[in-house]
Amino acid sequence: MSRLWKAIRTAIAVLAAAIAFFPIYWMATTSFKLPGEWSAYPPIWFPTTPRIENYIVLFSEPGTPLRESVLQALGRGFSASPSAVPNIINSIIVAVSATVGAVFIGTLAAYSISRYRTGGLFTYIFILATRMFPPVAIAIPLIVVYSLIRWLDTHWGLSLIYMAVSVAYVVWIMKTFFDEIPRDIVDSAILFGLSHAKAFFRIVLPIVKNGMLATALFTFIINWGEYAFALMFTVGGRATTIPVAISQLQLGGGYQYGPMAALGMIALIPAVVFGYIVQKYLVVGLTLGAVKGRR
């Protein structure tokens, strides 16, 4: 009976993994398909002749010899879609700056709430409550303000919005890490002559560095894939990010599924690379709160 139950659990796990990874597989194969295979019926599960034209379209400008050679090979008017390089650069600038700012501010706020009970329970609940508002309720007044100070469709304007939205996650997660640090450790450091600030940077931060990296990874993923605010605050196209650029890849009333899939695969790279770099810290950071410290 135990072997049967183990086999059933294994089969369920394999099925769940296949369902979870199938969209990524489909996106990866579509990025190498020719236009006639994008929406063919019955579906083509693997491209008959894998091609890289969909990626060439993303990195070439309309009217260039490289783009024209792609047009001749595919026979479709991809010249209507601009290069996606500026969108990739915009996403990197906005997501990285917002993540660094949110982790910095959120970590300080979380430590203040955890150790000094700043603002009491109201402050902690109020910060979390900011995530309960729908994006449009926040966006409309911000659009008016941004238009007055000319911050619409700018990197810094979009970064500040991302940072304001994601800082609540940082406070929520980092507070749990700070709660597990015994107060005696910090009190002893202060007793031996360290100021509160030096005790925080020299004693507390090294203890929770794994948790900070895990929090930074989640925050980066949230900012990297943000769509609603990017769509509303980049109407001019100068700071358009990858999620918005994917939705705008249209031609002749239809979607360019090949370039969309190629850009989607490119969008996966930073999150995968960042996750691989911090993977050795990720498990430790997520399990830091498993053992309760003395309060």
C-alpha cells in the first residue's frame, strides 16, 4: 500500500510539474516557429525547422538590411514592429532601481517596526493595507500629479511607483526575519559600545542577509513583471517596459505570436539568472523563521 501511495504521489507531482512548465515549453517552441506554425490547427508541438527570425525581429530596426532579409524569408510585414532593445533596457533600469530602493527602505522600516514597535500595530497593518487598493485607484491621482511635474513616461517616475508598491512586500517579509533575532544579541552589542545604527549594520544585517537576498529576488520578479502601472504611465513610449511591449506586438489586426514568445523568453532570463545566483541563500533565507528566537 505504501508503494502504491508513493507511486500515486509521484505521478501527481509529475503531472503538476508538466502542467506548470507547459506554458514555458510552448512559449519556447513558438519563439522558433515560422508564422504559418504559430496558430496552426492541429497544433504543431515542435517547430519543423527551428528558426531564429523571431529573435532577429526583436533586435533589428525596421528598414535595416537585416530586417529586410527577415521579411523576405518570412513573407510578412514585420517592419511595423520596432526593435525591443529599448524596452529591455527600460525594464532593467526600472526593475533594478525599484528593487534596490524598496529593499533599502523596506528593510529599515521593518527593523524599526520589529524592534522599536514604531507606530504600533497600526503602522504595520497600514503598510500591508496599501496592497488592498486596486491599481487604478492609485494610478488616477498619480497620473494627474505626474503630468504636472512632467514625470509621465520617465524611468524615475515609473521606478518610484514600482518601489512604492513593492515596499509593502519587503516590510512584510523582512519583519518576520527581524522578529526571529533574539533581542539579547543587539542589546549586548549596544552594551559593548555600539550605537543602534552600528549594531544594525554590523550585527543584524549579516544575520538576515540571506533573507534580504530572498526578499530582493521576489521583489525583483514583482517589479520585472509589473504590467498595469507600466501601461498607464508609459503612454509616450519612451519608458515602455517588456510586459507592455509584448502586448503591443501586433500586425494587421493580429498578434505576432513568434516575436511575442521570443520576447517572453528574453524576459525570463534575468529572473532565472538572479534566482540561480542567490539559490544557495534562498532556502536558508526562507527557513530563517523556522526557529523562534527569544523575545
